[in-house]
Amino acid sequence: MNKYSAISIHPLASSVQRERILLSYQGQYYEANQSIVELVKELQFHETEEEAIAAYTKKKAGKYTPEQVRLIIDKFITPLFTPKPPKRSFLYEKELFSAAAVDRFSDAFRFLFNRWYMLAVFLVAAALDAWFFLRTPDLLLFNNKVNIYLVVGLFVFMLASSFFHELGHASACKHFGVRHGGIGFGLYLNFPVLYTDVTEVWKLDRTQRCVVNLAGVYFQSYWLIILLVAFLMTGNDIVRYLILVMNLGFVMTLNPFFKFDGYWLASDLLGVPNLRQRSLELLGYVWKKLWKRPEGKRPYLLQIRPLERYGLLVYSVTVNLFMGFYFVYVIPTFLYRFVQTFPDAVNELILYLSNRMMPPFALLRNIGMQLVFLGLIGYLVYRSVIPLVRRYGRNKIQRG
């Protein structure tokens, strides 16, 4: 069997001025230009590589020699067949539910993606949410009734809501006729998250990919509407907490700076795959240009249409400023405050326990949250530094 027949070819919807094509092989996806795709088609059509090379050379009317075509195959096509470890998006990831297990739910909910139905749900949720924030007195006032049972309840609610969010992404994939993977747990930077493998959405057009990106928030909007109606009828404080938690979750997941739904939405709106990488590529290009160094490969920014070009430029500047702020200010500020306040909090906890008194829940909450955040930062540093140390060690051995 011709091994090249296992390569699938799909159009790639992007904002690049020249047409780009998507090649897929065993779950891996590669962006290619038209010339590479023509060569792959010749390799798929002919029985032997020699016949395909001869046909391609003839088709290009002497533009390439057979030796050059062979080099192109070795450099750009043959690597597709080399087994590669799966690309990790998270510092840690673990599948919780297989694709087969999720199928039962995604098949059942795929019908919800009628455009007018989606629009109605978003409008109702937005209207009720606006009413909640504008008309609720003492919106952010938390009374002293917060206890461990409420915190556990909030945690369970967040998990259930997040799982339903991921079912939204899977169901949207089913609606558009592409497969989804399983649902798992991961650590992104120092954020614990649930995720769904939706790699096959690259086969869809940009509008459809945007719907998949919004599908999680769309599914959670049903929960939000129920909670907002319940609060309108009862004014219950616990329901108010749940609504605030869900809105905070929306702000986080639609943040375009971290690789959550907002990031992928920005990527598809701009038509720029690997958006984060492209933003760094632009900075490197400008840096080399300023210092009059060889610029290398033409940056992606200069290959896309003018409207998206300005969008990518704004995003590149904004996201790199934000990430700099997060790593240079937010994390160091937390560590400084941790060193300043944590010993006193522990001493206070010891005093309560030594006197056989129950510590206030607020004290336990503060200690627990600081320890969790510190642990996540430590894991981030560990997973970031260890590969650099290993790489340095290999380089040192090679030089020796």
C-alpha cells in the first residue's frame, strides 16, 4: 500500500493572503503551501516515488530537478511519518473521560447549535446578567455565614459547571461533523483546568471554529439563566455567590492572553494559527531589524491581509505586555506578600489550636489558598526549569 495515501488533505481557513492547506497524518496536523500539496497528490497517485517525482518535475516544466524534488520530500514530507510524542499544551495533563464515554453526551446535545437558538440564549443570559449587576444591592458584600459546607458546595458547583462547559465543546464538534477527544484535567501555568481535545476543528472554517470556542460558555449560559431566575425570585445569598463565581469563570475563560477559550477565539477571529508563537515571532523580527541582524524567515504578520494584520499587531503588543506583567509583577508580588504574612497566619493558627479553639474559617481559607497558589507556582517553575537544566547538561556533554 502507498504510504502517502494515509495523508489527508484539507483546506485551512486562515487570513494568509496565499492559500494554505492542512495535511493530517495519525492525528497530527501540518500547515503546507500549494506546491507541497501538489507533490503529495502526485506521491499518492503513483505507485513509486520515482514515478511521482518524474511526473511532478514534468508538471513544473523544469522548475525543479529530480534531485531537488527528492530533497523537498525528505525535508517536508517524510518527517510526517516519523513518530512524535504528543504535543503537550499543559504542564500536567490526565484524561478523565475517554472520547467514547463523552460521545453519549455530545451526541445527545449536538442539536442545541442552531444559530438563532444560540443567539436567543446568549441575549437572555446577557440581559439577566446586566440586570443582576445593575440592580442587586450589596453585590459584593459577603456575610459571616460562609462555612466549610458552602465552600465545598461552591467547589462541587464549579466542577460540575466546568464539566458541562467541556461537553459544550465536544457537542459543537459533533454538530459540525468532526471528532472530539476525551475530557481531562490539566495544569496551565499555575491554573488547574479541565480541557477537551478538539484538534480536528482545524478542518472547519473560521466561523465554525469560533462557535466551538464559544460552545463552553454557551452551555454554561443555561446554568446562568437558571441561577439568575432563581435569584430574581428568592434573593438568596448562596445563589448570588454562584452567579458571581460563574461570571468570574467567564472572565477567565474568555481571557485572550492565556490559552483558554478566549485565546482560541482570538486566533480564529484573526485567522492566525499558533497565535502566541506568531506574536513572539513578530517581536523577534523587530528586535533583529533594530539591531541590523539577519532577519531570517518573513514573519507571519507580513503575510496576512491588512485588517487581520493590525489585529495581530495590537494583540502581539498587548499579550506580551500582559504576560510580562503577570510574571514580573503578579507572581513576585504574591511571593513577597507570602513571606510577609504567612508566618503570622501560621502562628495565629497554632495559637487557636494550642488553646483548643476552632480557628476562623477565613484564616483557614487564606492559609489554604496561599499554599495551593504557592504549590502551583513551584510546579510551574519545576516543569520550566528542569528541561532547561537537562538541555544545558546535554550541550555541555556534547561540547566536552
